Amino acid sequence: MSARSPQFHAPIFLGSAFFLMGLAILEKLLNLFGWTIPLLHVYPRQVIDWAVALLMFEIALSIRQIIELRLEARDEPETRTGMR
């Protein structure tokens, strides 16, 4: 048996991406009123770029895991009795 990657990364990457997206939207709304988030020293556009990068990485990992599972299912012999 081959060692497989962990099955579910979504809570980590999706949670981080949505947090960054919310932070970027909040920063943009605050910028409309002339305020800013003191700990955020980048433009909201950059934060959105980071969130999109995390989402793309999660999509790539999910697709890879789906392909691995389908290949494993195809390679396993069928165990149905009475059917050929």
C-alpha cells in the first residue's frame, strides 16, 4: 500500500482564505471612510490575492485527492458475488 496524503485540508485552507477575504473587504470598507486596520500594512488587493492563492491551492489538492481515490477504486478487484 502506498502512503496517501491526508484526506481533508479544506478547513485549514478554506478557513484561512475566507478569513483573508473578509479582512480585505473590511479593510476596503474602512478605507472608504479614511480609516485603516493598524496591523495590516498591505493593500486590500494583496490580501485578496493571498486568499485566491489559498483557494487555488485547495482546489488543486482536492482534485489530486479525487483522482487518487478514483484510481484506487479502479485498481481494486470487484468483490461482488455472482456477477461477472
